[in-house]
Amino acid sequence: MSIQVLKMAWSAIASNKMRSFLTMLGIIIGVIAVVVLVSLVTGASDSITGEIQALGTNLLSVRVLDDNGHPVTLSDLKRFGKENEIGLIAPSLSFGATVKHRSETYEADAVGTTGQYDDIRGIKVKHGRFLKAADINNNSSVVVIGHEIAEELYGKSETVGETLSIGGRSFLIVGVLEESGSMISNDDQTVYLPYTVASRMVKRPNITAFVASPATDDIDSAEEKLNQLLMRQFRQDEDSFILINQSALMDTMNSVTGTLKLLLGGIAAISLMVGGIGIMNIMLVSVTERTREIGIRKAIGATRGNILMQFLVEALMVSLIGGVIGLMISWGILEVISSVAGEKVSFSMSPQVIGLALGFSLMIGVAFGLYPANKASKLHPVEALRYE
Amino acid sequence: MILMNDISKTYIIGGEQVHALKNANLHIGRGEFVSIVGPSGSGKSTLMNIIGCLDAADSGEYILDGLPIGNYSQKQLAGIRSRKIGFVFQGFNLLAKMTAEENVELPLIYQGVKLSERKARVSRALSKVGLSDRSRHRPAELSGGQQQRVAIARALAADPAILLADEPTGNLDSKTGMEIMKLFLELHQNGNTIVLITHDSSIAKLAERRISILDGHVEDAV
Ligand SMILES: Nc1ncnc2c1ncn2[C@@H]1O[C@H](COP(=O)(O)OP(=O)(O)O)[C@@H](O)[C@H]1O
Ligand SMILES: [Mg+2]
């Protein structure tokens, strides 16, 4: 019986191809809207969260705006770092620097920091090593350089042992970082040098920015502790500094994209609903047109249930075929967008989105097919047979 | 086989009552070939719809093959139609999008007959009406007489207790009509119970027994 129902539904759909296609179009467009919009938002937010992750999510960053005569020094940082809640801590003195090697020059970002910086930020060293405590204590003329600097100045990444100069001073390269490929972090274009050396070079004796990581997974209590320490440092002036919790940034980002997904998905779902109304409309016309057929079927033994099933399956088939076609077109659209957007962002259909779209189509088929199908099933056989 | 006592059916059109059937009494036995004859509007189709369980009487008692019809649900009535009754209509009432074969198969599908048995019964029914070679044709590709044969095959496929034919020759020329009547006579000889409804007395007299109907009154000369 069930195969027969599917066959009947298929032949009804196939016997009026243009009408069936136009009916499906509503569902097709609805599914495309849902799938493409949700996939785009998902892809975009994945790449943004990827970028935020590249900056490090499990870290606190502090910027000192006005020290009110209570400057933060390396020994202050050391003291902060001894607190139970706080793990690693490192200054971050940023400035622009022209890096030279023979006749080649490179405009780099320079960061003066200490040996814990790479662990806090999750920076990976490819060749050699990162800065260490001795470099800072001895004011050593050593640098760790980003991937792009090595490639630009030397044409290769293995450059440990080479020298370069910054501001007329010669430095020994002790490490080269792995390529990060990130769009918003500039690790590839950065040169890291001992904080003490940098501080002297740019004549900034006090720490104006630093990063810290929590001792445990509990970044919130680390944030609270650090805030306390800074408030004490700056005599309870909360405008003296900015403390950013990167994981909170991530949470905010996630909630923004979540809302966006819901909003766009909702708008798209409305277009799917409109498609469903199209199905109902056509099914109602079809029931009227096929009144006589319904009468004949009832006369030769079809029950109400049989007729109901026949029309319901037909509506379901229309919406499901529409859904599948919509998914295929969506896949094509996303492939095109992905290839245009480049490899940094990938807009792929997740199984959840596929499930959502098909589930939605099915639901629409049932919801909007039920009324016409029920109407068909309730036709009185004698009246239906008299219908011209 | 068919037992009717005081069956009445009234339609209301525009506030006016039309007594389509008035206290009809009818008794038709197993294996009989009965014709019900009367002028247009006399209530023949109404009677047939009640015999065929397509419609319910307003009052009276109707027993079909030992089953008192009246307090059955729509679903049960559909089951009774499908097992007991084979309809043949004036306008053939075949499904235009289906082949002859598929039309004949349809009642068997609703009965839930297995595929292999369906195929066997369909070809048996089509050969009974002499249309084995037209099984893949659609109604539009068949003559009126052939279409009516397909309809008869469809009625026969389910092995019904009664064949109910409402003006089966009404849309056919007299020669083709006679061929259809021959087919009915043949089916009767093979043991089928047939109720034939017509306004044409020359057709009616071919049956074993005639029942007249006039203005909703059934004159059953048992
Ligand atoms: N569904 C209906 N609604 C209203 N009146 C009907 C209906 N069916 C039949 N009638 C009326 O009942 C009477 C008998 O009709 P019918 O049984 O079709 O007669 P016949 O088949 O003998 O021509 C007619 O007057 C007809 O108008
Ligand atoms: Mg009639």
C-alpha cells in the first residue's frame, strides 16, 4: 500500500510538471534562503571566532592610560604574577620599527616583552627559541621574528643566527615564529625583543601595556584579582587603566552571531512559510479539480484515510523534493561564494543546517498539506461523483 | 442478498423537499440478474447509491449479504463497498491518467491485495471482458465500449457479491450497448449477481427480472 501511495503521489506531481515546479519554487527559494543565510553567518562567525582565538582567548590584557604617578614596573608585574589566581604575566611594549638586513628593509611591528609572552599568547616558535629571562636581565641584543619578516628579508624562514639591525643597533636572531596566517593579528609581521632593550630604545621606562593568563581555567576570578591589584596600584581610579578579558570578548561575539543567525534564519523561515502557503493553495485547487477522481476512488473502496494519505503524501513529496532541490542549489551557491571569498573563510552546509532545512520542508508539507487533504477525504462520495 | 424494507430518502433543495425514494421495498437473491427500470428522475440512482453503500437512507432497513447497513462508520462502509460492490457507471468513471490495467488494479490496492495476486486478478478480469490486449492503453485511447468494459473489469476484479450498473449503456450507441449487455448476460451465467439500472425498457427486458420505479415508489413484483 505504501509504495502505491508514493507512486500515486509521484504520478500526480509528474502529470502536471509546470504547476508542480512552480509550487516547489516557493519551498526551493525558502530553503535556499534558510540554508545560505545560516551557512554564511556560520562561516563568517567561525572565521571571526578563529581570529579571536588566534589572539588568545584565555588571556587578560591591560592598558595603562594614566598612571597618576604610580607607574607599573617589571617588579610590579612580578608581584602580580605571584597571586594565586594569576598565571603568567608579561609586558607588551609596542612600537613601529624599521628592520634592516643589508639593503633590505622591512617596516615591522616591534614588541618589547619577556619570556612568558609566547605562552600567554599561544605563539609557536618554528626555529630556535623565544626570549628568555637572561635576555631581559642582560639587555641582550637578540630578537625573535615573525614568519613574514624572515621571508621578506632573507627569502627563507630558517634564519636563526643571522643578524639584523633596528635603529642602528645590531640584533642576533634567536628564533623565528610559525606562520599564523591570521588576518587581524599581526604576529607574522612582528619582531619581539627584550623588554628592557625596547624600553630604552623608545625611552619609555614604564609599562603601559601587559598581558596575563589565569592560573586555572577560571579566567573570571583572575580578572577580578587583577582588577583589584590595579585599583590598588592606581589608588582606586578606575579610569587609569583598561582591563580586557578576551574570553568575554569571545562570549560577546558568540552571542552577537547567535542572534544574527536566529534573526536571518527567522526571516528565511518566513519565506519558507510563504512557500508552504503556496503548496496549500495549489493543493486546494487540486482537490477541487479532482473531486470526481476522489468520488471514483471512494466508490471503489478508498477509505477517508486512503484519500487523506494520498493528498498528504503528495504535499509532502512536493515540499521534500523542493527541499532537496533547494539544498542542492544552496550547495552550489555556497561553493561559488566560498571560492570567491578565498580560503580564509569557508561557507559549508553543516549537517544541522541540512537537517533543519529538510525538517522544516517536511513540517511545512504536513502543516499546509493537512487541511486540503482532510478536505478531500471528507468529500461525500455521491456528491463527488455528481461533480462535473 | 439485498433486502430493503421501507427505505426512504429525501433531498432538500432550496427549502423544498424532494422525496427521491418513498418506502422502497426490495428483495434480490444471490445470482439474480435484475433490472430496475424507470424514467429519468424517478430515483434510480438514489436507489443504487443506497444499495452500493455510497449513501445512507434516511429511514428504513437495509440488509446487504446478511449485514444490516445503517450503523456502520464511513470507514466500515468503504470496506463494505470495496469487498461487496462492483460499480459500473454511465460515464465509465475511469481515471484518465491511468492505464486500463492500473484502473482495474486500483480497488485491489485499496483492499490490500498482494502485488502478485493483484497482477493475476487484473489480467483475469481484463480477459473476462476481452481486453487483454488493451491493458496498457489509457481511457482516452479506447472507444466508449472498451472503456465501459474496462470499468466492468474493474468492478469484477475485487470479486464483488453484487455488480451494480447505473445506465451502463446510456453513453453508448445501441450496437455497443448490446455488446455490453451480452457481457452482463455472460457474467450472470457465470454466477454473478447483477443489478442493472436503466430507463430503457428494451435493455431492461434482457434481464432475468424487472423492477419498476416511479416517483420514488419501487414496484417489486416478487
Ligand atoms: N444529491 C442530490 N441533491 C438533491 N436532490 C437530488 C440529489 N440526487 C437526486 N436528487 C433528486 O432526487 C430525485 C431522484 O434522482 P435520481 O435518483 O438521480 O433519479 P434517476 O437516476 O432515476 O434519474 C430527482 O428529483 C433529483 O433531482
Ligand atoms: Mg440516474
